[in-house]
Amino acid sequence: MNMYLRLFLFLLLVGVPVSVKADYFVWQDAQSRLSLSFPDTWKVQNNRNPRDVLTISGPAGGDDPVCTIKTNEDKRYVIYPPELGDAVQKVAVSTSFWESYMGHYDNYALDRVYDGAGLGRWLASYATATYSHHNGTAREQRRGIMFASLYYDTLYVIECSSRRHTYSVWEDNFKSIIKSVDFKKVHNERKTGHYTDFLKGADLYFWAQTGPEGTVRY
């Protein structure tokens, strides 16, 4: 009985497929501290534009899945408190933003623009679109999903696309990569931050123009 039981368990284990655990790379931009993760089957490529900080491509050459992250300094709305972030998002990165952004592509069509999304640790807008794109001498039809977030003084844009007829194959991969995006924390959750009474128990000072130490205590 034990011999047959052991044989049954052996055959059962052999017949059960072993799940393969995917490995991921975690990438961070040294300047902006923006980070994201992507499968190790994806490869880092050369950036095409000055604003690009990262370009990665998927393993299927025929489908040409690509994700690109762009950053750009934008200080127009830094005077507004974080509580107005929702209103700022709808003004700064919404339909008019995506129409301007897609202007560098041919024959584009915005399928959907959605406000109130999120990218990293802040509010964002996302859009899906189809467009024509020159790849060398050939023109190809592509479909993509794009997120944009204006966090403090930096505009972050991530665009993931593939050939139009294979977009559904890569959509989950795109969303997973976009979901992993994070950037340097600027705003504190508390309106006034973590306040410290820095004057409590301190000596009083005034500035003196004379004397080697410059500051005199009284």
C-alpha cells in the first residue's frame, strides 16, 4: 500500500506544472529619483528625445511593445497647495494636454481621456489613442496608453504602445509597468507637515558684526 501511495504521489508531483516566477528589474533615475520596475525579459533602449529618461522594449520584436517615460520641469502651479491638486490636474493635464501631446504623431485619434487617475504618488490623467508612426521608412499603425501627472514642479509622462493589432496582448504588461511608477516625495500628508517647536528651550541670539564668532547670546 505504501509503495503504491508513494508512486501515486510521485506521478502527481511530476504531472503538476511548476509555476515560473518572473524576475523584475527595478530602475531609478539618479536625477529625478523616478523609479519603476519591469520584467527581466524587457530591455533598456536608447532614448530618442531629450525629455526621455527611460525607454524599454518588450521581447516580441514583431509586436514592438515599447514604454517611454518623459519628465519636464513645470513650475506653473507650485503656488497652489496640495489640496487643490485635483483642480490643477484637470487644468494642466487633461484633454487639451493630450491633444497637444499627440500632435507629434500622424493621424492620431484619442479614444478616451480620463481624469482622476493616479501615477506614482499623485493625481494623473490617462488616455488611450491610436496613431500612425514612422519606423524608419515604413509607416506603422500603433495603439497606446499614456499617463501624465504634474507633481509639484515636474511633469511626468509615461507612454506604452505596440502595433495596433497586438495591443490587447500587451495591455496587462503595460498597466503593470505603469502601476510600478513612483517618484520622490515632495508633499507631506499633513497640511503643515510635522511641526517642531524649534524655539522651545532655545537661547536667544542676535547677529553681531564684530567678534570672531559673529553671533552673541544674551
